[in-house]
Amino acid sequence: MRRPRWTVAVLMVAALVIALAALLLSRAQLTERPLVYSVVDDSVETLHAQKRMLREEIDELEKLHTSGQLATENYIQSKRFARERLADVEARLQKAQPDYKPQVVPCPSCGGPLEISMERCEYCGHLLL
Ligand SMILES: [Zn+2]
């Protein structure tokens, strides 16, 4: 054996570190917040712009899902994530603009008034995906 034993150990440690780094990186990507959140800008204009972008994002997801380009599982996940961000923006808007009224949409099942960021109808329990 010409290769000393420690090189094997070093290679194994290196492989482990790479695997760990890959794992951390993939987790970081999953939990990563969009770039807009790294800048704390709670001006009403910015929040409205963010809200508009999120509405567009949700519309786009719906289009992709309807046309079969987005698997249902991914669609639900992406839409939930967009909704969470929308709820966050709504909450900040209410803080930044005291007279702000959250946008209301009728529940597709019972017609009850729902805020766009809600995930489930609070009147009939209809799941809003
Ligand atoms: Zn309902």
C-alpha cells in the first residue's frame, strides 16, 4: 500500500463535508425568502407593488397548473408559499396604512367574504388552494 491510510480518511471527511454542504444548501433554498424581504421597506407603495406581484404570481401559477405545465403538488406548495407572503404583505400594509382594508373575495363554496391571503374559509371550512 503506497497510499497512506490518512488520505482515505481525508477523502472520506471531504466527501462528508460536501454532502453536508449540499444538504444545507438545498434546505437553505427551500426556506430562502425572496430578495425583496432582505430590504426592510414598508412604504405603502412598495407593499402595494409587492402585493400586485404576488397576485400576478398566483395567477401565473394557476395558469401553469390549468395548462398542465405545473404538477398539482408543486402548484399547491408554490401557491401556499405565495399566499403566506401575501398574508405577510397584507399585515404590513395594515400597519403602514391604518385605513387599509384587506381585499375581500367571495368563498367559491359558500360565498362568505374572505381575505385573499386566507387558506381556508372561516365560514364553511372550504380549502382555498
Ligand atoms: Zn365558505
